[in-house]
Amino acid sequence: MSRYLKNLGMSLIALACVAIGSTIAVSNIATTANGEAFVTKVNFDQTFADIEAAPRPGNTAANREKLREAGWKRIMVLQSSKKAIAV
């Protein structure tokens, strides 16, 4: 009886996944005025171009130099601590 319930439950879950998946797949299909179906597609190149063209106020030469200096300080501290442990 337990195996039967487990199989029934797994079958219902699989059926639900197929139903949800087909609903999602059908929602990506649009129709034209004369009834022809076509799949809509997002223009990813344009999306990424828009993101790259957007101004980034924190990306200035002074901020980059501060981050670079902080990174070098962390590297130097890590290297000196490794040398102290190795001795």
C-alpha cells in the first residue's frame, strides 16, 4: 500500500510539472492580427548595451585608485602573515 501511494504521489507531481511547464511555454507564444502564431524573443544585445551605456557614478579614477590601494594593502598583509607563519 505504501509503494502504491508513493507511486501515485510521484505521478501526480510529474503531471503537475508538465501542466505548469506547458502553461509557461504557451504564454511565450503571441499571435498576429491574421492569427499566425510566433514566439516572442527579447533582444538581449540591446538590453546589455543599455546597461553598459548607463552612467556609473562610483566608477571614477579616484575611487578606482582607492580600491586598488586597499587591495594591495590586503595582499601585502596576507603575504607578510604567511611569511611569519612559515618561519
